[in-house]
Amino acid sequence: MPSFDEVLKEAGEFGRFQKRVFFLLCQTGVTFSFLFASVVFLGQAPGNYWCRIPGAAELSERCGWTLEEEQNFTVLPLRLGNGSSSGECERLDIAWDTSVSCASPLAHYGNHSVGNLPLTTCHDNWVYEQPHSSIISEYNLVCSNAWMLDLSQAILNLGFLAGAFTLGYAADRYGRILIYLLSCLGVGICGIIVAFAPNFTVFLIFRFLQGMFGKGTWMTCYVIVTEMVGSDQRIVGIVIQIFFTLGIMILPGIAYLVPTWQGIQLAISLPNFLFLLYYWVVPESPRWLLTRKKGEKALKIMHNIAKHNGKYLSPHYSEITVSNEEVSNPSFLDLVRTPQMRRNTVILMYAWFASALIYQGLVMRLGIVGGNLYLDFFISGAVELPAALLILVTIDRIGRRLPFAISSIVAGIACLITAFLPEDIPWLKTTVATLGRLGITMAFEIVYLVNTELYPTTLRNFGVSLCSSLCDLGGIIAPFLLFRLAAIWLELPLIIFSILAVVCGLLVLLLPETKGISLPETVEDVEQLSSHFGKCGKKWKHRDTNSYI
């Protein structure tokens, strides 16, 4: 009986059918990037705001004040009498009633005594010039509540983490396309609830769930694409990430055109419902069907692929070799049970963690020069495009391992140099830091591909999801690591980043090269692949030569 890769080669490894599926699933990268970076615009500064004195709303309505007039009566005296107070987090500890004069509500205190009036902390009575422009003004995430904005992003990352475990497992257990479609439905529904959340608690709960389902869409679509193409075309996984970058560049345009945070939230969530139409055009992964002992369904899909690709499967392809490995519910122990699987898992988990932490840390540290948030955010996304292009140029010529290692080491060296460059040549400091970001962006994108190629079909989705969960952990830690260490010495975070990146690059050299090698179907295949890399004499079938080495 022929193997799956032999059937795929005759049906077309990247024909019209795979190109269509690939293009459709690439759109998931755009919507996932919206979710990933949306907090920048959902939580942007609401403009001018101040703390309202009790009774001021009623008095303002009775007197017919504009917001500017109310602010002048409320905040201006506070600033004149207490120069250290801006009126945003503190207010005069007084209350206005109907006896107060509309023309001069503080007149009975006398101008000389305004500075001696008691102050109190503001808790829940803020006035915003743009009341519905962001979640900050919607849920009063200012002053002592400002940390809650960071909490909202941490909750999203926790959702990503939960999705990596739960939906990664479910995709290996119940199928790729089923979990993909359910995840798209979940992202859309939770996104709508987030937009109309009556309070911040409900907002956080469904923000978490949206993150969980969002991770399910991203990881599952990546695996589906990788499993449907031949080994020579698996760099399509890198192209998917270009669509992630395109989403980063599109997001500021959406935020610029939509004035409210609810509108932005709906605009980035509703497109997920369109992906439900994929039920009729994107089939289940044939590789996954084979591991679940469903060879007839897999063969039917392969005949359909061949038909759309203008190919014809030979009549003797009546059955495809089914994996001899006993299929069971995947668990973490399956990823560390054998020596080579254990080595791969440990290195990949560290690579995910280090790449995510350094990537997000460099983005936050480098910052965006200028005052136009929309334009600056667009430019920050465009910086990532050269990284993907460099990968596409090198990865099929010299392999995966060497570009992975070199990009990580270059990022580490760039961070170290940046830390010790003098402040009086900012252009050079920014250039070297940008080089570091390009390097870590390359590493961040290659780890997706390598992770997929180093796990067997029976464990692929679970393995990729579990290892990539360390990416979410790195994303949670990055801001705390950056700002805490920067308080000690501004450049100290760069020293830590450089160490993490160089160690990552050295560890990656211990992974086997997967260029031109068929996707492993079983754990035994992974062990043989690693043995071939180590020249231990075991047989492993090479994709390009179809011979045993």
C-alpha cells in the first residue's frame, strides 16, 4: 500500500486545491492579529478627563453649563489653589447643592481659601470629553484603576494559554476542521458580548474566552495548511504569518475610521462568522483521518484534491498506509516519553518562551517615535515584513535550523550592543535595536514551522499548541520584566534579552534539520529523524530521493 506522501505527490503537493485552501485559511492570520493587538486601540488614552464634584452634574444641568464651563468651575480652582493636583485623580472634598450660585459656585469660600480646601481621592465620578472612545473611559480604568488595562491584556494571554491546552488537545482528538469552525464561532460570539459588556467583570470573562477561541483558530488553521501540502511547500506556514503582519498594518486603519471602542471590537470580531462558510470548502486533514483509522475518508478527500488539481490517482491507490501507532488521547507525557521527543519538546518550549518575551519586550522598549498613533502603529507592522521575506529566501536553500539559530544569535548580539551604545547617537541605537527586532521576528516565525515538522501527526496539533503556550507565558511576563528591570537600570532588560536569545540560538542547533523531510507520522518516525540527523545509522525515508538513508 502506498504511503500518504506518495499519494499526495501524485495528487499534487501544492496544486489549485491547496492554494485555494491556503488562501482562505490565511485570512485567519489577519483576524487573529486584530485580536492580538486590539488593546492598543481599545484602550487608548481617552483624552481630557477630570473628577466631578458631587452635585456638579445636577448643578451643571440647572445652570446650563457646557463641559468646558463645568471643568473651569471644578478643576481650575483646584489647580490654582493646589498646584500639585491636576484634577484627574483628586477633587475638592466638597458637595454642591441647589443653593450654590451658577455664576461663581466657589465664591462663598473666597479665592484666598481655595488652596486650603480639603482634597479627596476620586473613585468613580469621572467626566470624559470622549466618553465612549475606549474601554478606559467606559469602565473608568484611570488613576488607581489604571492597572486594570494591563489586566485585560493579561487575561487575553491567559485565554491564549487555555486555548493552547484545551483546543489543541481537542483538535487532535476530534479533528482539525471541527475545532477550527467551533473556534471561529466562539470568537465571533464572545467578541459581540465583549462589545456590549455591562461591566468590566463581564468584559474580562468574555475577553478570556475570546482569547481561548482565537488561539484555537490560529493554531488549527496553521496545522491544516501544513498537513495538506508536500514537504517542499511547508514554508506556506511562513506566508500565513505574513498575513498576521498585514493584519497588524490594517488594524490602525479600522481604528481610525471607527470612532468608538465598541465599533472597533465589532469590526474585528464579526469577520470570524464568515469563516463558518469554510465548512463547505475546507476538508478535514487527510493525515489526521489516517491516524484515526479513517482511511476511506482520507482517500476520498485525496481523490477530490487530485480532481481539482487536474491530476488522476492510479487505480491501485485504493487504500493508503495507515499508521501502525496505536492512537490514544494525547498527553504531555507523550511529548517527553522518548529521548528525541523529549529533547525537541524542551528546546521548542524554551524557543517559544524566549522569542515571545524578547519580541514583545523589544516592541515596548523601542516605542514609536511621533504623536500619530495610527501611522506609527502601521510603520511598526511594516518593519516585520522584511523578516518574512528573508525567511522565504533562505529557508528552502539552507534549511530551517541555521536561519533559526543565526536570527536568534543576531538578535541577542544586537540587544547587547544597543545596551552599551551612548545616548547621544540615537539613530544608531534605534537602528541596532531594529536589527534585533528583525532577528527575533525571524526566529519567532521559524519556530512555528519547525515545531510543526518535529511532531508526529498523532501529536502534532497538541504538541504545537502546548509548546506555543510558552509564547503566551512570555507575553505575560514581558512587560513586568521590562519595566521592573528598567527601573534599576534602563538597559538591564536588553542584557537579559541578549542572554535569552543567544542561549536560544545555541539550543536550536541541537534540533534535527527538517528541510525536504516528510512530516513524521509516528513517534518512531521522530526518533528515526533525529537519529538520521545524528548519523546513527538508522533508516529514515528522505522526501526528495524517496530512498532510505
